[in-house]
Amino acid sequence: MDGHMQSSQERFKNGKALRVQVPREQHSKLNGFKGRDPVAILAESDPSRVQSLLPVRYARMLQSPFTFLRGAAAVMAADLANAPMVGIPVQACGDCHLMNFGAFATPEDNILFDINDFDETLPGVDFTVDLKRLAASVAVAALAANLSEKRARALSEATVTAYRERIFATYALSPLQVWHSRIDLEQQITTITDKNLRRKLGTIIRKARGGGLEQDDNFPHLVAGDKPRIADSPPLIYHLQNDDSGQDLDVASVFAAYRETLAPDRRYVVDGYNLVDLAFKVVGVGSVGTFCAIGLFMSGDKAPLFLQIKEAQHSVLERIDPHLRRQGHQGQRVVEGQRALQAASDIFLGWTQDQASGRHFYIRQLKNRRLGSIGELVEAEALADYAALCGRTLARAHARTGDAAMIAGYMGKGRSFDDAIAEFSMAYAEQTRLDHAALVVARSAVAEKGTATKPKVAPSVRSAMKARA
């Protein structure tokens, strides 16, 4: 009971000592790329997806190198298996790119900025994995917006600097202080130099608090009539048909199993609603083709609640190291990772499974993306502010589950680490361009057989980063 716990300064020194084993400059290099086949890696998950949605998945990835990067988390995980690892583990987000951040309203009416999706989350992963993917996404987005290579590199480096500075501001705090730390979007607005982005964010916050925020086009609407029902909006939202092989669920047992994963106090909330409709929803880029549905729940007074049920497969991060492979319920993995990393998690988070198919799922509240997807507002001039905000947010999340003092000690106060990650990001951006081009060629061959969509070129950050979800 009186075992010694090292102070933050001792752990800082331990992190600094790791520079001898893994020099910071090593992070600048791309390793093990000979003979890799990104198209083959992407195709590995095709059999487990809804086959009719595969053309949609690839069409979204073909739009730009950035949308390719979004959908190619498995490719980057395979690449990072050959990268130097410091040996400071965290609960990794697993798919940490610029578009995987958003704003959320808490019950206290605070608007927080945080990581959004956790399908690939995994514990015990080196902190550099998330950071390299985020920094690379900044470089890819900047180049897609026709910014110069020099500017793209500077933005990537600034993202890492923002991460490092937040870690330094955090590492001496108590564990409880770290756990309660948040990124308040209203406070962050004061640090944003781009006037247009500052104005847009201010408008979103005011409307969110006033209830005047319009629903996103992809948010489900209800059919007019006496019987509550989700309106079909094909091909993004539609009701399952009897011939949709492999998409059907034993809805009653699935939601009953979900209820058992909730804390007793939260079951009271769920029990106040009744499931009245279920519709399939096409989401994201990397998730296209995995099972995702929306459940419409209604209270006795006809107040609607939308819950999203989403399939959870094994994390792509398992490619990095066989020891990371997580057995057991994959939906539980996602939920536990989200609860660990997010400052204010959804009270409806839970997991379940379909006994007939053996598929694992997690369930969460479906929220309005007009509040969540701030990244879609970003133009080239505001990319620096937004990328730095994402860097700070990732640092806050990592500090909750990793040793911030060791991370700080390893990175140091200088810019050596920042420079190395920026160098890696530019090299990986070029590799992403080549990988995207390889996919264009591969899908063009398929298109000749009449089963694919031709790619489009995105001229700006917003269009390069945006893929309907």
C-alpha cells in the first residue's frame, strides 16, 4: 500500500532517456514500403461489407488524396508497423485525421471540441501513431487545397507543436485535473486568428444554444403522418428489404442485449422510449459498407430519440503489432475507448451483438452533424487554426490514458520532434498521392466493366476534406 509512485519530474526524465533508444530524428523516415500494395490492403475488408455499397466506398475514396487517406486507415496502420515506436502507450483513437474531430453540446450547455469517432480505438498503442496520422492528414489537406509544400509542411509542424505544448501544459497536473480537462470551443474561439472561421463558429454556438441549428441534410427526418417513421433518403438512408442479404437483424434481442450494457441509472432513460422504426444509414468513408442503422425511439408524448447502431470490427491498429490484437467484444472495445478519450461521453453508449450473424455493434445517440463537422467549414486560410486545435485536442485525450510526463520528456521543449514528424508527414502525403493514383487506376479497370464511379478532383480544403456521412 505504500509503494512508491514516481513524480511527474521523474517520469519526465524517464521519457527523456528514451531518446537514446529511439532518437527523435528517426520519426522523419518512411520504412518498409517496398512491395506494399495499398489497393490489396483496402480490398481485404471488402468481403465483410455490404457488397452493393462497395462502389460508394471507393467512389468516396477516389474524390481526392484526402478522402483516400480518410478511408485508408488500414493502409496507414500497415505502414506504421514498420515505423519506430517510442514505447509510451496510450489509448489510441486509431483514425486520427482532421475530419474526425467535432463539437458537442453537453447537458450543461457547454460546447466542447473533441474527437468524434472511435471505431479503430485500441489501448496500448504508441502515442506517435495517432500524432503521425493527424499530422499527415494536415499535409494532405493542405496540398489538396493547392497550398505550397513549404506551407503544408509548416502547418503539419504547427499541429505537432500545438500537441507538444498542450502536453507540456498538462503533464504536471494531478490525474483528476487531467481527467476533467476539456477543450471548450467558446474559449478556443479567442485563439483563432481567421475571422471567417471565428464568425462561423460563433454562429454555430449561438444557434446550438438557442435551438436554432438546422438539421444536416443527412440527419434523418420523419415522415408526416400519424405513425412515426424515418423518411427514406436513398442512397444514404433507407429501410431494409427482405432481399437485403446479410443486413437484417433480430432487432428485439439486439436492443435488449444493449440495454444490459448500460449503467442502471441510464436504463431509466432508455426505458422511457420505445423503438418504433429502424433504417439503414450509409456513413463516412472508411465505414461505408459496414452495417449502420438508425433506430427511431419515441416517448409516450411522441418525443423522438435517434440511436445509431454501428458494426464494430477488429481495429486496423492490430496490424501494427500482433500483441495488440483484442479478443472479445469489438463493440465494447469501441465504447470503452470512447469513454476513456472523450471529455464528455454520450450517456447512451453501449454495445450489443446479433446472435444469428455473430456481428458486434456499438450504439450511441445520433447527433446533428451541423454542430459536429466543423472541419467542413475550414477553408485554406483557416487550416492553421483548425489543425492546431486538433493537435491540442489529441494531446488532451492522450493525457487521460497515457503518461503525459514521459511524452513531454521524450519530445522536449525544442522543435526536433516537431520537425521530424513534419518531415514524415510530407513524405507520407506524397505516398498518399501515389496510393490514391494507384486506386484510380485499379478502379478505372473495374469501371470499364461498368461497376465503378469515375473520380473527381477537389479544388479546395472544404471540398477535399468533405465526404458526406
